[in-house]
Amino acid sequence: MNFAIVGCGFIAKKHAQAIMNTEGANLAAVCDRVPELMEPYIEEYGATAYTDFEEMLKDDSIDIVNICTPSGAHAFLAELAAKYGKHIIVEKPIAMTLEETDRIINGAKLNNVKLAVVHPNRFRPVAMKLKEILDQNLLGKVSHSLCVVNWNRGQEYYDQAPWRGTKEHDGGVLMNQAIHNLDLLLWYMGEPAEVFSMEATRLRDIEAEDVSTGIIRFESGALATVQASTTVYPKNYEESITIFGEKGTVKIGGPNALYFEHLLIEGIDEETSGKWISDIKADPWGTPGHEQIIKDMIQAINENLRPAVTGEDGRNALALVSSFYKSAKKNQPVKR
Ligand SMILES: NC(=O)c1ccc[n+]([C@@H]2O[C@H](COP(=O)([O-])OP(=O)(O)OC[C@H]3O[C@@H](n4cnc5c(N)ncnc54)[C@H](O)[C@@H]3O)[C@@H](O)[C@H]2O)c1
């Protein structure tokens, strides 16, 4: 399969590596408005470089387009890629608004192309193991959960490019960083029914929020508390999800939510839970999420399957972020 990347900044490198590490995948083309940024891809991978996205789409040999531009440009590029019959892997957030997202999803359906959203944390071994625990109902009825992203992104991070920290093209800690964790929370807890959130811009000179605290009531009746920030001194402090059920409590955590920090479940003996903990410790990253997304897309195309993380999954995560923003603006709970 021939892949093409649009937007050759920070995250594009991970996409290129993931493509090159995947059997049957080839990085055929790259596109950026800044020609120098494409040089490494021409030299290392022999990719063809384009400054005009539509020109690249006219190349019939390209099967899949990976959208790695600032978030505010995802929708326009994805819609155009679908029109040219290209399958799409779009970075998170799928887009900045639900209207844009619906246009992407409908465009993909209309043109019969696959659409996958990059929420790579789902492929972390510890995240998959927690999903398995919940799917097997080992925790029984879940009462509540706690989702924490207390990280550091200094002013220099936001000053790297004018789009960063803006409401139109990036959003704040919820839209950019915590959306990964909100996606996991939805995966674990199901449909949200109501959200109440407060946010602030406390320490960074940006338009969007650098601190957010919110609560969710899920359709199941369970509650969640979400706490997210990029203001923590001097480095990432905690990324975690804790689920409290009638028969157990499980916390995945550490600075990057890679390990079990607590695992106590009725009927699961210490030897078994100890093995789960040590297996994850031995290989916390597993196969990188971006690589799994590339592999999954190839399989979805070859076997006509839904990608593991669909456009609808991306929409659900964005809808939750949007509800947080709406609630904070109104200073009222909002129904989903
Ligand atoms: N999944 C993850 O873990 C993860 C991590 C980081 C970033 N991201 C997402 O990836 C996206 C890009 O982030 P980044 O940090 O790589 O940004 P970046 O600023 O480093 O790179 C973006 C690139 O896109 C190019 N570009 C902008 N508009 C374009 C257009 N219309 N056509 C062609 N090129 C264009 C810019 O010149 C730039 O080189 C964002 O949506 C971000 O949220 C995801």
C-alpha cells in the first residue's frame, strides 16, 4: 500500500517510521507548505514531495493519506482526500468542530473510503488489559472513575507555531492532550449523559485553556472526574485513569499511563495480578500505537473491515471535549 503524509512537522516523523516498519507499506509521497521540511523524507525514504496537496492527490498510485497538519486543517484536507478516493488516517482531534467532523465522516462514506483516527493510547498494553478486565466484567458494577492528565507544556511549546493554543486550530489541554484520555474513558465507561466543567488559562500565554476540571455522568449512571492541565512544574507529573467497581479498583498511571499502579480485584489472586503487572512492566509500550494504526488500516482495506478506531470514535471524543467547552462557557451542566 502506498501512503502519503500531509504536514511534515513533529508527528509526521512517527507516521513515516510506522509506515516504514510495516510490511506491505511504503511512504510514496509527502506534502508540506514548507519545502525544506520534506527533504528528510525525500532523502531517507525516496518519497515524492509536493507543496500542493491536490496535486499529490492526483497521483493514482497513492492509496492512503495520513493527515498530520494542525488540527484546524484536518477537515478540509480529509474531505478533499476522500473525493480523490484515498483512504484516510487523520491525527487527533479528528477536527475542531462536530460540523467539520460530520463532513469528514460523510465524505468518507460517500466515496467508500476507510477513515481511521489516531488515538494511539488505545494500543498500549496496559490500556488494552484494562479494557479486557472491564469487558470480562471483572470489576462488577462500576460506581465511578477518575481521569487525570497533569502535564507540563511550557510557553516555548506553545510559541513553536502560531496555531498552537488557539481555539480555532488547536484548543487547549482538553482538545490537544487530554482527548487521548477522554477517548479511553469513553472506551471504558460508555456513553456520557451529562457534563459539567470549569476551565482556566492560568500560567501559559495562550487563548485556550491550560487547566480544566470536569465531571461526567454516564448513561450507565456511573460518574467520572476529569482533571487536566499543562501547567505542572517542571515536567509531566501524572497521566492516569482509575476505575472503581463493586468488585475491584484498577488504576493505570505513571507520568504517561503506561503501568498498573493499583490492581485489586475480587477473585483474582496475587500471583495472577502480579503477572499482569510484571508483563506490562517488561514491555510497557508494546508495538507503537502509530504502527498498529498503519497495520490496522491495511487490514481494514484488504479485508473490508472497520478500522479499530473509527471516525465515529474520533467524533465521540471530540463531542465530549466540545461539551466540556460548552459547559465551561455557560457555567452550567450540559446534556450530551
Ligand atoms: N497522536 C499523537 O500522539 C499526536 C502527537 C502530536 C501531535 N498530534 C496531532 O498532529 C497534528 C500535527 O501536530 P504537529 O505537532 O506535528 O504540528 P507541527 O506544527 O509540528 O506540524 C504541522 C505541519 O503541517 C504543515 N501544514 C500546515 N498546513 C498545511 C497544509 N494545508 N498543507 C500542507 N502542510 C501543511 C506545516 O507546515 C507543518 O510542517 C495536530 O493535529 C496534533 O494534534 C498528535
